[in-house]
Amino acid sequence: MKLEGKVAFVTGGSGDIGGAIARELALEGADVAVSYVGQKEAADKTVADIQSEGRRGLAVQLDQRDEASIDACVAPIVHHFGKLDILVNNAAWNIGIPFPEIDKLTADIWDSVLETNLRGPFLLSRAFADVLKSDGGGHIVNISSVGGLSPGSSSIAYSSSKAGLNHLTRCLAVALAPEVAVNCICPGLVEGTRMAGNVPEPLVQGARQQAVRGRVGDPGDIARQTVAFCTSVSVSGQIVAIDGGMPLGMH
């Protein structure tokens, strides 16, 4: 097992991609905490899957738009597991607003997207920084989007938040070095997920047509790349697209 003895925290572990990441980390030997906002039953199911691999699991409620909620989740996780080696900033929020319909993108929606998708990962990384630096150092993996690499996604706000998360990855890689490695995964469309349901249909069709592999993003590939980042010793500040090979994501 590549992650035997490690402890991970996956935000949004109640969701499709977050759940896949949490289960893969457990399969590789890590104990895993997951967060949820309102879907406790789904989070408990992920914890049950983690425990079925013989690992310890924990579900914590977290509103990552709320700085107090972020600060409050540190102690229960560290108390339960004794440490934290891996933080996966996966939780995000989107809403389907086609780019040309700019009048529908209100200030409140903009703030909700940016606070969840960009401010939240920063605050979480800051809150856990000292814990991640201890015990030999750790890893942060940010789950972004190819919408942050090119101007196309569920909304302008979503693309902007993910572009910011991509650069936050590089900034944190510098800020938390040498103890903590920080890397980023940019999934393309991942069909069948709740997030994909908010993507305008023309973009869905375009993603299918552009993917040179004939298929779009896969949760298993995202989960396995997370493990790869968390087992590396010399990789930091890097961004990898997992999108079936869309030319716009080939940077």
C-alpha cells in the first residue's frame, strides 16, 4: 500500500469525485476524513466504504464559505487521527449560466462561487498548514477544472474561480515549501456527476466531440492521479488536466 500510515482529508467527500478520491486513498492504505455540507447520508456511505478497506474514516460537516467553520474542523480531525498528511481541496459549487447571459451572473452568485471554489481552499490550506508541515511534511491536491485553463464552463464565475485555484496552487507550492507539496488536477466534463448536470448542453456536446480519446473525464483517473501526487517526492506546483485529451486543456 502506497499510503500506509497516512491520514487524508477530502473536502466534498460526499460527492461523486470526492467519494472516488476518498475510496482510492483508503485503498492505498490511508485513513480518511471527508466533509459534507448537507448530504450527511452520502458522506456516511463514503466513510463506510473507507472502513470496509480496514481504514479509519470520519465525516465532518463543513461550510467552506464560513471561516469559523473551517477553523472549527481542524481540531476534530487532528484529535481523531492524531495528524494530517494530505489535504484534498475538492469541494466546489457551480451554476449553469451561459457566458453570453452575463446579466444573469449576479454579484451574489459571483461571491458564492468564488468564496466556495477559491477562498475556501485558501482558508483550508492555511488552517491545516502547520499540521501538514509536521511529521515529515505533507501534500495538498487541489481539484480544479479545465474551465480554469480555457474560457468555457458552467459560468464565467466558475472558470474564473478555477483559474484562480490553478494559480493559488503555484503560490501555495512556494509558500509551503519545502515541507508541503501542492499540486492540482483539472478535470474536464465528468458525466454522471451532480456538477456536470449544471453545465450547459452545448458545452457538454463540445467536450464529447473535442476529446481525442473519445471519452471525457473519469473519476477513477482523477482519484489515481491524486494518489500519484500524494506519493511523489519531487513534484510541486504542477497542474494536470484529466479530460479525455481536449486540445484546449493541452498546456
